[in-house]
Amino acid sequence: MSTPSPEIKDATAAFTGTVEPSAADHLDEGRLTQWMEANVEGFEGPLSQGKFKGGQSNPTYKISTPNKDYVLRRKPFGKLLPSAHAVDREFRVQSGLHKVGFPVARQYGLCTDDDVIGSWFYVMDMVDGRTIWDGAMPGASPEERRAVYFEMTDTLAALHNVDLGEAGLEDYGKPGNYFGRQVDRWTKQYRLSETDHLPSMEKLIAYLPATLPEQTRTSVVHGDYRIDNMIFAHDRAQVLAVLDWELSTLGDPMSDFTYLCMMYVTENGGRSGVMDLDRKALGIPELDELVDRYCAATDRTEVPDMNWYFAYNFFRLAGILQGIKKRVIDGTASSAHAKAQSERVGPLADKAWEFAKKAGASD
């Protein structure tokens, strides 16, 4: 197996590295130290902090001590949309999944007292591994790429096969009608942060709830499952931890699988897309190979036509980025990268409508 290239970054530089927090983002180290002494097993100070540069949702910090590094995720400061930034849910789902052996970071504690650092937060292990940002995996061998893509698929199937009772997650979400609830949620979130009139979004808001697919299974769904939201072992194609559980709930596993498969309808651009790559030369499996592997691992005979799901996933992404756009305008976005992300709302909505038309929608 080839040596990981510079584009396959060490997880200590995950989210593209850390910076000294600004005055507005700086955590009260005295109060945080007291909380960690009382709540984090094995903690020994003194601690120092760095803020990860990437990520638009919950600000994330590297908390360093002489003997160990931790990750802290908190809610953003300021006014927030309803149900957004639920760090308590992130902590709960990862705690349950860790208990049953699914690859997530160990969770140490959740704080719901705003007086400690100014917002709710939780602390977890910092997993030692590498983060793959680019779906092309520059510098890797075809064999390594193929192994990584199959590992992603197998890990997702393992998530969807988790026994909810054993993980203590039976009530982590509402039963049934997942896509109906999600379309309604993202429509409301979009309306709360709407800044421009987008014809494609208006058509999607009418079309999607009228054409919901049947839900035949319920599982934990991650909500943002893609290659750069996991930490891989340094020397092999093994997922050590799946990251970023902000959008997780109980729902239709097809939402996660079709979201992963969106890389096949998305150009690379240095990110997770593989649509415009020479996949055969690179060793990246074709979409039907991932479908077959996922179906075998989850005891399915097939997956439904994906065009409706692609339309929904692009619609949801547009809604998420519209929230970021509103926060950019309001001055509360958590990174400089947020502005560039916010400019993608219109193109994503247009792409969603193109897939809706492939699924049967008419202008």
C-alpha cells in the first residue's frame, strides 16, 4: 500500500488545522479546567486551546494537555435557529454507538451549563489517524483507493445494522415518515434564513413533499456521511472514527447511502466528488459496485431509483448553506470559509431541480 500523500492529511490537522482562537471565540481556560477535572476521567492539566479552521456548524477546538489531546465541540454563540447545533444529541449518539463497537471517538462528558464557557459543549477523544479530503486520493495506489471506498461502504452498512436497543438509541428519533419530516424541517429552516427568491427552491418545496418515497427500514442515520467526515488509520484502509454527527437521527438509511453516492454526480474540485475522474485508472469502484456491496451487507436485493434522493439531498444541502449564508450576513458564521460556502445555495438548488425532473417532475 502506498504512503499517504500530503493531500491525505494527518488528523491532528483535521478541519485544515488549528489557529489561535479570536477574542470572541476564546474559551475561559480556568473554568474549562475546573469542569474537565470534575468530568473527564484521567484529565491532568494544564490545558491549552486551538480552534479548528474548518467546519461551519459547531465550533470545534483542540484541547491539549501534557499527556493527551481532546476535542471540544460547542454551540455557536449568539441567536440560533430552532433545533440546530444540538451538541447534546451529538454526544448521545456517539456515546451509544461507541458502546456497541461502532467506530466513533470516545465521549468524556457533556456540559449544559452556559456559565462554564458561554454555551453547551462536549469533550471527546482526539483520534490519531488521517483525514482524506480529496476523493481522488492523490498519491494513493489504485488498490488503496478501492479499499478505502469499500471500507466507507462497509462502515455505513455497519451503522445501518446497529441494534438500536443495544445502543440505547430506540428513541433517538421519531418512527416513520423520515423524508416527510426532513423535507418539512429543511423547508422551515430555509424559510427562517431566506435571503433571496430562488425559483428552483420554490419548485422543490412544492414537489418533494408530494412525491415522498416509501420508508421500509429505520436505522441511525448520520446525515452527512462522506469521505472527509471520517478518520482513517495511518497505514491501512480502516475507519477509526466517523465524525460530525450534528445531523444524525433515526430515519431511512437510504438517505445516508444516496448521500454517499452523490460523489458520483458531483465534480471533484479537490473535494469528495468523483464524477469527472478517471475512476477506472484510479481504482475507484463504480457506483453499481458500491450498491452491490451495500445491499449484500444490509440484506437488500436492490436500492430504489436514486434521482428523487439526489434531488432531496441537494435540496437539503442548499437549505443548510442558506443557513450559513444568513449567518454570514448576520456576522455570526464560525469561519472565513463560510462566505464561499454561502454562494453555493443557488447552484445547489438548480442541481436539485434537475434531478427532480429526472425523477419525474415537470416545469
